[in-house]
Amino acid sequence: IFAATEPIDFRKGRAGLVAIVRDRFAEDPFAGDLFCFFNRRRDRVKVLVWDRNGFWLHYKRLERGTFERIDGGSKRIEI
């Protein structure tokens, strides 16, 4: 599981998130790993994963509270 340490623009869809995985993370989006992206307020998350037939894009919005901040020295952190 890889998580972005910086917020992303949540208007991005599958293609935009795949580009982030390739360009910023320097990872292979087709490897089957899970890639987590958070919005600026950290109350929403998008999870991108490849499953041999196509991409799954999971989306979660919290009604209350926020996701914990993930700190790291790079653009992504491996969990």
C-alpha cells in the first residue's frame, strides 16, 4: 500500500491518478499495489488498484473527523 503525503486535486479521475503514480511516485500502477490519495481537508480518500482486468477506483468520504496525517520525506510513503 502506498499513500500520498501531499493532497491531490480530487477532480482527478483514473487517468490522472495513474499519471501521479507513474510520474511522482515512480511506481508501476499495473503492479497490483494500492495507491491512496487524500484531499486537502483529509476527509476524503481515493484508492486506486489494478486487478488484471482494469482499475478499481474506491472513494470514501468521512461524515465526521479526518484521516490521520501521513508524514514522510517523499511524495509517497509505503505502508
